[in-house]
Amino acid sequence: MSDDAIRIEGLRKTYAGGKQALKGIDLNVPQGSIFGLLGPNGAGKSTLINILAGLVVKSAGKVSIWGWDQDRNPRQSRAAIGVMPQELNLDPFFTPRGALEVQAGLYGVPKRDRRTDEILELVGLEDKAEAYARTLSGGMRRRLLLGKALVHAPHILVLDEPTAGVDIELRQMLWRNVRRLNAERGMTIILTTHYLEEAEEMCDEIAIINHGEVAARDSTANLLGNIDAKTLVITPETMPDTLPEAPGIKAETRDGGLIALHYRARETTAEDVLGLVRAHGISLRDVRTEQADLEDVFLELTRSRPAA
């Protein structure tokens, strides 16, 4: 097989009524990567994930999962991927142990090869193994969803908004396990999230989808480097009556007596900004710079692209 865990070519999905959810997606996800799939609500992320999971039938295009063509080898391609859904869709009358055993059976995992106890320990549910799912907290149910996605030892794990609405402890546990699965087993992780700082910290590469199309796809470092929004934050000796602004330089006050001056590196230099500050007669106590973060990149790529 190739070095890609997932290869998508010309993927389209049109729902009844003519709504185009995906408009010819071309995307590859490298083996062993932690890959971020980002986009605003309605961008097509969920449709894409559901097609990968075999839950939605595509309208056109080609999908290959771990080298298996989804059309010619549907069972093998589905066995190569595990999905932790956003929705808490659990049978309330199953215990965590029972739910994992049933899930393993559905994937045809022989009893001798099942790792139920290992998975329960991994997701922190060993002490709730025999409790009914209906008695579990929301966070514990999310842990169980992760466990169900792992029962067949997939090569690829898809996490769909896994930390939406969860507490800090669960979030840290989840990312600890994700890093462990990636580092120790070489598992490819695909993450969708609305927490951009999370994607910035976790992901090696990122694709941003907007209106059913790929707006950007690159390494996280390159995406951050491709936007030239800069901020110079100054601490003046005394706050001026008027803020130092000029074409290409926008100023705002911040808590603590700070002034943030925003500019674009391709149009304005830091020296230009400092010159403007000096021209306003502002004496500086301190100065620092801020680089663009993933939120800046996301907004830059999605707000300026209207729907087709």
C-alpha cells in the first residue's frame, strides 16, 4: 500500500433536494499522523466522516482506506477504521464490558483475540465495567465510545468532536490516550474539533473544509506561517489620549494598560509600527510581538469564501 492511511479523490455527495455537501474533495492523510479536519458548521466534515465510516453512500469519487478501495473491498476498508462519534449513541441496558464484547462480535473479532479488559483500563472504565450505561455520566459515556471504536484494533481512529462539552480531566485523559495510541501503535488519528487551540497543539497536519471544498491543507507549522497577521503589544509609560493608528495599522487597548497594534507583515514592518508609536510621543516600558494562531488562519480561510 501507499504511505497514505486514507486517500480521497473527487469525492462528491449530493443529498435529496440537490444540496451539495461535498464538491469534489481531494485529500490524503499520511500514515501515522495526527490529522486535523476543521471547518465551520455545515462545511461537510460530518458527511465526509460518515462516508469514511460507511454510514453514508457517496455520490461520486474514490475512497481508499489503508489501501483498500471502499467500493471493491467494503469489509476490509471498514475494518481498518474506528470512529468515535460525537453523539452519545449507547444502549442504556448494556454494561461497558457488554458493549465492548458486542461491538467486537459485530466486527468478527474472535473471543481469544478480544482486549476488553485492556480497553476498559485504557479509557478509565475498569471500575465501571459492570455498571449499566444508563448510570454512567456523560464523560464516562464518551470514554465508552472511545473504547468501542478500538475493539477491532483499527489502523485509523476518527475522533468527531471528542471533547465537546467535557471537563478538563476527561480532555486530558483523552489526549493522553491519543498520543499513546499514535506513538506506541502507530495509529493514524483523524480529529475534528471546534477547539482550534486543541488542533494546533495536537495535529501534525490540518485540512480546512469550507462549503464542501478543501480551503487549505498543509502541515500545522506551514499553515501558521502562511498568514502574515502580526501584533505588536506595547506597555506605555502612560496611556495616550488617542491611540496610534495609520493605514495598515489598527490599535486597540487591552487590560493591564496595554496597547495592541495589528498589522500585516507584507504591507508594514515592525519598524514602521514602532516609528508610529514614537511619532505619537509614547514612551515604552515594554514591547513584545504575537504571531498568528490557528484561529487566525481558520477565520482568514473561511470568512472570505462565499458558498458557490
